[in-house]
Amino acid sequence: MDIDTGATAWVLISAALVLMMVPAVGLFYGGMVRRKNVISTMMLSFVALALGVVQWIIIGYSLAFGSDTAGLIGSLEYLGLGNIGLDGITNGIPDVLFICFQMMFACLALAILSSGVVGRVKMSSYIVFGLLWLTIVYAPLAHWAWGGGWASQLGALDFAGGTVVHISSGFAALALALVIGKRIGFGTQNFAPHNIPMTLLGGMFLILGWFGFNAGSALAADTLAANAFLVTAAACATGALTWMFISWIGGKPGSLGFISGAIAGLVGITPAAGYVNVMGAMLIGIITAAVCYFFLNLRMKKGLDESLDAWAIHGMGGFTGAILTGIFAVSAICGVGGLLEGNIAQFGVQCLDAVIAAVYAFGVTALLAWIINKTIGLRATTEEEYVGLDLAQHGEQLND
């Protein structure tokens, strides 16, 4: 097959946009923590980028996209990217480019889940955890959805990673937070964001990157990519406005809530971007933002210290988006209709896929975190937490 230069150029750009999202998570999270943990929080995202690249090359891609084994995992035929030739072309784009594009998704998922442990995790333990998590949690989920596993065999729809990236990272963040425990002083001390403009800047970079994340998943420069681009913008906008208006009732329309709503809308449209029309996308943004707002407030009322709300926004947003895909999917776009077109079976498959992904990500992450905590320990020392991980772990701090 000849190379499609237009598609190749677009996927190259999209891969770079998704790569940008990884340090953007660091900016987004960095603005929401206390001043003494800004550098360490951002470093978790940068380290996730490096770990993801190494793990994906060595074993991750093979486990995700190798030949199917019982619908659960890929083979080791591509271990170390063996048997991958530079001249391989699939659907008009080089195989090595597809590897790069998917590699960025893995890096992003690992960066997102750092939400559950910022300000109290040992960097050495995060590195060990990250490599293992990408191997036994992320890679199987990617295989189920995109590599020929059981979910794809059932016909589950996940265009750009609602289950693979967002449910996995969000529920993993919750599991990590429960195992590692609350930050010292949580509930009694002030944990207000130290720099909201930094978070807004990170959020803007995330929004920009999301167009490569979703539209790039078409793997072509065509009408499907264009529709994914449009519905991504629609859900982002309605999500932001919905969160702002809800928080405005009895309060004030905060900028942090606005950008959180935008991210919630983006998470919700991620699994649906290649399957719904623009009106469905607007409704997905509204519904997902409202659901995420509810679970964020529930998390706060319950006193759970999942520090930066990856569970409420990415986990529950991805869960909601996966189910809504089964409602709003349009057969004229993807050949498969959702519940609104009378396809109850597709709705059932979407619900099953979301539940299994959430249970698997939470359960396996909790077990993995517990084992690491009992062996090498997940948590920084009390003294390091008091001083701040910037100085204690990295020997650096922000100047006044």
C-alpha cells in the first residue's frame, strides 16, 4: 500500500499534540497544589512521559496490539518493537507512526493518575508503580478496546480512549489515593490552589491537544476527523458552560470550575467523537459536566483525598461518556446506532464495557499499590511532606 501523505502529516501533528498534553497535565495539576509541591507535581507528568515511552517500546505496544490471546492480552511478537519494519504501512500511514501515536496515549494516562498521590508519593515508588501499571492495567485495556480483545469483539465503541485512558487513569487515581492515605493536614489545613492562572494555562494546552487526541484518532485527514474535531469543540463548550452555571447557583462562576467543566466535556466526548453528531455532542458535554460536578462534590463531602479529582472528572467522565456513546451513536456516521435509534444491545455493550474497565482498573491498581506500599513503600516521610517534596525530593524550590 502506498503512503497517504495527508493522513501521515495529520497523524504526525496529532501525535505531537497528544505529547503536549502530558506536560500540560503537569501545568494543570501544578497550579492546584501548594507552592512547596509545584515542581514535584509537574515532575510526575514529565517522568510519566519518559516512562511511557520506554515501557511502550519494550513491551507495552506488543501487549496492546500483538496477536490476540483469549481476548485478554496481546502476544510478545513485537517485544522491543521487533518485527516492526520502517516500510510497514497500514491504512495509508506508517506502522511506526501508529506506534508513536498510541504511545502518547499511554504516557498521558500515567500522568493523569498522578492526581491521586501528589504531595506525598516517593518518586522511586512512582517509577516502579508506573512501569507495572502500564504493563498490567493500561496495556490490557488498550488491547480489549483496540487490539482485538473481548470488548472490540463484542462491538464496544471507544473512539479515542474513554475506557482506555480516562476510566483507567481516573479509577486508578482513586485506588492510589485510598491506599496511600490522605495528605497530612487534609481537612484541617488550607489546600487552596497556589496559582490558578497556571492551571488555566495548562487547561488551555490540554484543550488544544485534545483536538489531536480525538480528531487524530480517525487516523486520516477526512470527514470523520473533521466531525470528531467539531463534536470535540461542541462538548468542550457545553461542558464548560454547564459547570459554570451550576456553580453559579448560590455561588460564583469560578474560573477553576469553568476549566474543569471544559475538561469534563472533553472526557465525555472522547469515546463518542467518531460516532455522534454535533447535537449529541452538546448533550454529552452538558450531561458529563453535571455528573462530574456531582461526583467532585461527593468526593469532598466524603473527605476522600483524591487530590486533584482525576476520578471525578476523568474516571466518572469517561464512564459517563462510554455509556452516552451507546445512547447517542448515529448509524449514518459509524454504521452503528445507539439507544435513540432503538439499538438496546449496543447500549448494553457500552454499559458492560464501562463497568468492567472501571472494576479492573480500580481493583488491579489497588492491589498493585498495596503490594508496592508493603514492600518499598509508596509514601514520602512525614518530614518530607512538611518540608514539601520540591525541596525534599528534588532539592529545588520556587523563589519568592
